[in-house]
Amino acid sequence: MKEKIHKCLNCGIGNTKIKDVQKILSMNSDTVLINIKAEVCDHCGERYYDPETVRYFEKIKLELKNGNSSQLIPVGTSYKVAS
Ligand SMILES: [Zn+2]
């Protein structure tokens, strides 16, 4: 991912900067944490992913959906509060 500065499209005030972010993808009751680089607005925090990254997310989602998760490592259990 190349370093590039853009005006934020969301707030129109901030500039975007490449940062390490954590993205959470969810599929049914499963979630995948992905550490990835994104352009983040220094004003409103809006994130922008490049097309390559978006394709990568889609690929991971598909693998999760198909149960084909050879490169996915379980890291814990997700809970919800019983109602
Ligand atoms: Zn912004």
C-alpha cells in the first residue's frame, strides 16, 4: 500500500494517513480479526481501504462462510450477554 494523503470524503476537513487498524469481519456468529493498513482520517476517524484490501476481506468472508478456514486461527470465544 502506497503512502498517499487524501482529503477525507466524509468530513471534508481532515486528511487521511496510513495507519495500522484492526478490522472485524463477521459472518453468522463467527468473527475474524484482521490487522491491516488503512487510510484513516485524522479528523473524524473514517477509514478507507484500498480495492486490494476490500477483495482480501471478501476472500476471508467467503472462507469463513464455506468453513474453509485453513488460514484462520481461533483466538478465543465470543460471548453475548444472556437475556
Ligand atoms: Zn474525516
